Amino acid sequence: MKPLVAVAPGTRVVLGVSFFVLFVAVWAAVTFGGLVPKIFLADPLQMLRSGWVLLTQMGFAHDIGMTLWRVVGGFVLAALLALPLGILMGAYKPIEAFFEPFVSFARYLPASAFIPLLILWVGIGEAQKLAVIFIGSFFQLVLMIAVIVGNTRRDLVEAAYTLGSSDASLVRRVLIPGAAPDIAETLRMVLGWAWTYVIVAELIGASSGIGHMITDSQALLATDQIIFGIIVIGLIGLVSDLLFKWLNRRLFPWAQLGR
Amino acid sequence: MNKTILQARGVERRFDATLALQATDLDVAENDFITILGPSGCGKSTLLRIVAGLDRQTAGEVMLDGRRIDGPGADRGMVFQSYTLFPWLTVLDNVCFGLRERGLPRDQQLDIAHSFLLKVGLKGFASHYPKQLSGGMQQRTALARALANTPRMLLMDEPFGALDHQTRELMQELLQGIWEAEQKTVLFVTHDIDEAVFMGTRVVVMSARPGRIKLDRVVPLAHPRHYAVKTTPAFMALKAELTEAVREEVLAAQRASEATSGAAPP
């Protein structure tokens, strides 16, 4: 191995898969080998069996659907508002000066700490779940988008002006398209964070969702179900991440060049 | 002598306490190709950026066709030393950029862009992205993009400075040919004396900081110019004079920076 030298695509897949295999092997060894009592950690086969029961007999697919809708709903809402505000803040310094200190403060407010307050305000319905995700992702998105747009290469800005761009067309034709790939990358990252907020929101005052199933299973000491739930979250996260990456590559082929 | 189109009168630029450019006068006539030479930090780029409207003078004024310059505009096309093609646009759309700003219909944009890509020898690269091109090809595209706008003046800030020697010489010939054919007015900043003489109809030498025009010479070489002109006696004589003048200023700049850095370790 040499530092920073790339690895062949095939080898990359093999290496990536082998750690999953190793992980499951260690898990199987400690559970089947009796090193850990079943009550604390179910073995992989038990986990799969109860996962099957969850999906076929206990309506877990509906829980997954609810959780998905909450994440996507809250995240899309946050993104729709964060995009224009972030772009305006990045482009126009007085707007940034007005919002930036508050947004910087607000992004350190832990979204989960708002749950009791949100329950008080909007009850324990869907609005509360969406609000948690919104609070958790909106402020982060705004700041990161503003920084990306604000970092537009100054020489590109000057080139646009010497080609006759007005201020408005500079924003539309230089700042936004130049920042787009990095913004898409930021959306991908923050979507990952949104997944942690949704589960927290569902641990308290929910009647459906993956987080709700996990809390229920805790009362029954059903570690197999809890682990299955966690793995489902991980898998959905992985799939959405891959989808996002694929979409970004399709939308911004130029950003992949020379990487 | 052609009609004067650009007039700089008493143009001065201060950055806080330092005077970068001292009251400078410069007249540029239609169809002039003026090269500006000088040590780094002499204010030659500052002067060019003031003409472009990207920097603002602290005193004096610059007039283009009798109108005061107070900001950048499409009438002064610029080619920068850094690669400033928009990386998200293809070569063709980069060249169309200014035409689209002017609101030209798409088919006219394409006609103009294709004709300029042909002139800079990039006919087959219209659908490439800038990152797929070499440095020389990127600068040729940048030149086509600036020319497509049919600017009154072309401003070039060490456009070939980042290129290797061979590419640079080919670019000089290409630009020379385009200038001869298009009859453009050019202001061209460089620190390469050969380049300044080969390209220019007039060479201006600027002094070390604070920058001012120290020498202004007409280049006594006929057009069209062939690269072999670089070995003729007339070329060599002017080059020798300019080399002396620039060297003096480089040494002066060095002394000044040593004086300000004081007891800094060697």
C-alpha cells in the first residue's frame, strides 16, 4: 500500500463487501458461540426470522413507508426554503449579514430538544415529525449553501462581467450553476442527518414508523427486532445515498472531470 | 495615425497606504496593439483592470470613445491569465455566453460561436468541457469568447503566462494573425519582452512601484509578422533597449522590497 494511490474498481467492491461479511461473521461468532446472552443480542438468523415476521404479519412495511415519507417530506420542505435563502445569502452580503448570526445560532439548537415543545404546539401528529426534521436540516442547509455560493471563483465573476452580465444574470448564470454540484452534494449529506432525526422523533409520541417499532420492541426485550429495524434504516440510507450520487453524476457530468 | 479611442488621464490607484499606480496618462488609437511591460507589482495589471472597469481608480479618469468608464462592460472583452472558462458550459456555450447576455437568438449565437471557434482552431472541440482541454486550448476558447462579443477593445492580462514556451509562441502567432485579420484594438499586459515586441505595435514600459509609464516605443516592424522576425536586427535592438529599461525597474523593485523587509533573515 502506498499513500493516496487509487484502488482498482473491482478490488474496491471486494474490499467493501468483505468488511460486511467480516462484521456479520463476528456477530454470528459471539452469538452462536454463547459469548453474549441472547437477551442482550440476538443472533443473525433470529434477527432475519423476526424481520420476516415483522414484514409479513405485523405490518412493518407500513412503518417503513411512514418513516420514509416523514424523512422525505421534512427534508424536501427544508430544502425548498433553504435553497433560495442560502443562495441569496451567498450572493448578497447584506442579506448574509442579516441572517447569518441567527442561523449560526439556530443550527446548534438540537432538533431533538424541540420535541417536547413541538408536541405542545402541534400535537403528536405528522406535523410534529416533519417539524423535527425541518429544524434539524433547514439551518444546516442554509449555512452550507450560503458558503458554497459565496465561494464562487472571483475570476469567473469578473469574466462574466466583462462579457456583459448584469448583477441578476451573474447570480442566475454563474453563481447558481457553478455552485449546483456542491449544493447537491450537501443535500445528500444532510439527508443522511435527517434519518437520525426522524428516528428520534418517532421514539417519542409516535404510533407508527421504524422508531416506534424499536421502542415497542424494547419493552418486549426483542433485540432481534430492534437490530432488524436498525439494519433497515441503514439499508435505506445506503440506497438513497447511492441514488443521490448517481443522480448528481448524471446532472453534473462536468463536475466529475479531472477528479 | 488612427483616431484615439481610449484616453487615460491622471489615473492613480492607491491601496490604503501604498500607491500602486501613479498619475498615468495613456492614449490608445484605433487598431493599436499596445503591450505593457514591467516588473511584477508595478501596477500594469491594475491599469488594465481599471480600463476593464474591474478595479476603480482613486484619481483621474479613463474615457472610451469619449465616455467615462465606470464599470465593466461587453465593449471591453478580457482574457485573463487564469483559466476563466465556465466549467459547467461546453466550449461552444462558453463562446455563446456573451451573445446570450445580449439576447441574440440561439441560431445566430451558434453561427457566430462556430465561426470564432474555427478562427482559433477549435472546430472539433465545440462539445468538450473546459476541463477536457489543455491550457492553450482553454485560452484559445477564452479568446474566441471575448472576440465573439465584437468588443471595442480587447484587454489581455498575461493571457499566455501559464502556458509552456512552445504553446505560448504558437498562441502569439495565432493572436497576431487574428489581430491582423480583425483589426482589433488591444491592450496586452506581459512580463515577457520577446512577446511584447513581437505582438505590439507600441510597447510601454512601467516603472517599479509606484507604477508610472517610463518608456513608450513604437515597434518598427512591418505586418504581417512571421516568427522569424524575432531574429532581425530591428527586433534585437528594441529588445535590448527594453531589456535594459525593465531590468533597471526589477532591480529597483528588489531594492525597495529589501528595504521594507529590513532585517529579515536571508
